[in-house]
Amino acid sequence: MLRLFVLIGFIFPVFVFSQQMRIGVLRDYSVQRIVFAYSEGSYNVFGDTTNFATLLPSEFVDLSVTANNQIELKVGVKQVAVVSKVLLVATKLNNSLVYSTKVPTVKERKYKDDVEITAQNGSLTIVNLVDINNYLSGVVESEGGGGKEIEYYKVQALMSRTYALKYKNRHQKEGFDLCDRTHCQAYHNQLRLNPMIDSAVLKTEGMVMVDQHNHLVDAYFHANCGGQTSEPDYVWNNKIPYLSTFKDTFCIYTKQATWEKRISQNDWLEYLVGTFHYPVNDSVLGPMIFTFNQADRCAFYQYPWLGIPLRDIREHFKLKSTFFNCYPEGTEVVLRGRGYGHGVGLCQEGAMKMAKFGFSYVQIALYYFPGVKVVNYQEQQYFNQQPKIVELD
């Protein structure tokens, strides 16, 4: 009997990286009323499943949450319906709307592509349904600002794409993928100022970082490491194999490399003793309470066995980083610090300096993430497929 074995399940892909993201925006606010106004291109206005209008130049839609968590839908000044969901659907890609929050009053924002609005717990949930490239352009500008080299924008796009795809289900229970806050990625507007960012996103389209097991990496980044990156477990209690502390000389003379803060000795004493029971009456440790030096990054204040995490001190006193020395002066504790942010992963100001020196975005990425690979995400997904074997008699 002749038997044929056929591999099925592989369809050769066209590697065009197009994907819509669901981004919860205006998440810092409890929005009760918002106006969406024409910016570029027309929009169809749906309330539940009914198309109520088409938004054209000089027109707007006014939405308010009702007492029973419905949405009052006005087209212009005319109320047209009370519905449970509103969709504003662009008639073509890259159309944009102005988001003008009225209650509370928030500075106007502008986002590309579609928007979905629902009501829950007395406020509106606003989700920008956005093409991933448009999303990344907005993120890169929000995170990196203007006036940088294109290789920096490319590496920031690579980082942000990797992060977005790895954590795209973070807010699934709330009805969206990621939010616009910094614990996801800052996304405070569509790209406004720098067309080079669009170019950087497109030139790295689909590129991500993966570890030795071909899993998306934790693409952490921060503003400035102060000359030394941090071990991940100093911040989050878990080690990451491809991220470990090292000296970074690219950022030490940049804008946010150093800082100083003064705190009253009473506040410092009260916090360390009241929260961590610092042995202030100990003949050796007591006089040391205001003095601390770390030539290299540490996880704890003074000694690990005292159990005083530097990340807790940073959070309590709103410090720029945990990388600081301190000493008493008068009635104050003077903190002289280095860096800005948690210090794990890519140092943005270091990456900016590397780009100025002519390093490519891949070289920059591998400098901060040694041992990882930069790959095309769709190709990676394709070649990781397991073929199905069908036996034919």
C-alpha cells in the first residue's frame, strides 16, 4: 500500500506587519463627558449597531455618561440616542480625531484611526483602535521627544514594539490591550512633530527582540542609568537572564545624569525607624543613619540584612533614582544621585549618545540587551509553527 505524508498548515506569509491595537487612553482621569471633533478625514458614527451620522469638517460628537451607565450621544448639539457603546470608524486609514475632555477638563489630544467608547462605574472607557505603526509613532515621540538621530528612534521603536506585543493582554479584563500610562507606555498623542519617527517605525517594521528560546524579551527602558544599569531583581525581585548590571559611559555627561535633593533629618529618621525599625540606638549603626555611599548600584540601604530596599526609599521620597549617596548637613540629609528611572534595560540618553556616535539601532539594542536576537516577528511566528502531518492511504 502506497502511503503519502502531507505537511499542511504552512501558508507562505506576506510579511506585512499590520495589526490593530486597542489602547485605553485618558486613563489618568474619570471621564464623564468628552467631545470628538473632526481633524482629518471623515468618520462614521455608530451607536450600538446603528449608523447615526458621518462626521465631516467642522462637526463633532458629544458623549456623556448617564446615571445608569449608558451613553448620551449627541451629534453636534442634537441628542440622537442613549446607547451602551459608541464607535467612531474612520473611512480610511490614518484619519484622526481631536479628543476634547470636558468633565474633567483635560488638554486636547489627537489620535489616529478609530475609537470605541463604553460606560462603566460612572465614567467613560475610551479605547483608541489604532494601527500598530501609528501607535508606535505616538509612543516613540511621547517617550523620546524630538530632535534625535534616526537610529535612536529606530531602537526606541524596536523596544516599544517588543514591549507592546509581549504585554498586549495586560488590560484584557478592562477591554483593551495596553493603556496610555507609563506603566505600559506613554501614548499622549498621535505623532505631531517629527516625520523622522514615522520613518524609523516603518524602517524597523515587524522587528522585535527575542531571547534564546525565541520568546519576546522584557524590553525595559528608562531615561538615564547614571553610568550603571540596574539588576532587574533590585527593582522587581526577579532576575532576567539577558539583563544584568554593567557600567555605561555613554550617558554620564547627559542632561539627567546627576541630581540633588535635600530632606529634613527628622523626616528621614521617622521614615527609616518608623517603617523599617532602623536600629537608631545601636552604637555603630545609629550614627550611620544619615550617611550612605554606593560606588556601584545596590539593592538595600546600608546592609541587606537591615531589609531597607532602596526602591522603597525612592518611592517614598519621590527620588529620581535609587542610585544615590547621602550625608548630613545642618538639619538636612543631602542626597546626591545619578540617573533617572529604574535603571533596568535600555538607557535612553545613553542610546541617544550612541546614535550620535554612529552606532546602528541593532548595535545599540544588543549593547543594552546582550545575548538577545533582533528578528522579524511575523517570520519568527511562521517558522515556529508546528506542521500537521496527515497520512493518506
